Amino acid sequence: MRTRLNAVIWTAATLALCNAGVARAQGDGYTPAPSPHWTVDSGQTVGAGANVLRAQVGYPGFAGDFIHGLDSQTDIGGRIWLNYAVEGVTNYSAFEFKIQLTLRRMFLDSGKIKVAGTFDPGYLNFSRNGASKSGMSLPIGVQVGIPIDEKMTANVSFDVPFWFTFGDFSQFDIPLLFGVGFEYLLQPNLALTAKLKAGPDIGTGSFATTNFALYALAGIAYKL
């Protein structure tokens, strides 16, 4: 009788220790929670309260971003450009400096695709043939992200980055840019990005010509 009682006590004690170990692992951080997925170009925002730094290089130059997750659906931030072509136009070279505010709002998440709208108003200045011009950029766009797996996200986009210059020789341009790209999470807080956007840049007024505009950029994003 005593042998059976001891066996029951040992069995109960073993089960209690196992359950305590599982609860401790789940509740005390021994099993880390999976990091939420995030993107900078593919519809999915960076996450509420998150801060992300990104650098991109290619054509038409260099871009640096700071992105803050205002909430689970909204990102705000800023971007600086140092370019050797004005607004991606390929038929001439010029030094361009541009600074922008950035806003992204995700308005659809079906699980299979994620869709966001963007608005990135900014100030631009460029120099060409000894002359300098200033103006404004008012880009609006749509991003569609297609998750491939836990690390890879493909994206397509359509942008209309309106821009115009001030002064006697002012111009107003309407680019229509179609884009494709991808983002790959190397680590939960580190991503590689690549983007290709191209299309016509339609000039109006005294600059009523249509040029070809191109953005071909590779970058890295770090979630702080």
C-alpha cells in the first residue's frame, strides 16, 4: 500500500514540476515571442511605436529615411535625397537636394496582400549649368505588398510624384511611375530592400516635353 502511495505522490510531483516549467517558459520570456512582420515599401507598416532607419543608393542618388510607427496602420517620418539627376529624369544630369516629410497609411490587410497609400511632400533645389532652381515635390502613391514567406515580401506600386519649380522659368511636371521590388528580413530588425520604378515624366507649360524617369535603388533598413 505504501509503495503505491509513494508512486502516486512521485507522479503528481513530476507532473506539477513539468507544468511549472512550461508556464515559466511561456510567462517569463524563456521562449521569445515571434517578432511582428514589418516593411518599409510593401504596404505593411513598421509597427506601433517602432523606429526605423533606412539608407538607399543607386539611381538617381542617395536617400536616407527615418520612419516612426504612429500606430499599427500609420507611419510618419522624413527623407533626405542627394541626387545627380533631377527627380529621376534620365536625359540630363544635375545636383539635386531634396527633403521630404513622409506619411504612409495601410488601408487593406487581407492576409494575402497589404495595401497602403503614401504622401511625401517636400522641398527641392537643383543646380544645372550654373543656375539654381527651387521648388516643391508633392508625391502621392499606392503600395501593394505580397508576402512570399516569413522573410520575403514582394511589392508593386504606382506613384504620381508631382513636382514644380518657382520663379520666372517655373515648370510643373507629372511623372507616372510603375514599380516593382522586394524586401527580405535578414534578422527580425534588419531588412534588405530593392526597388525599381520607371515611367514618363510629363512636362507642362514652357517645358511641355515628356522625359523618361527612373528610380533604381537598393537599401538596408534597421529597426531600432
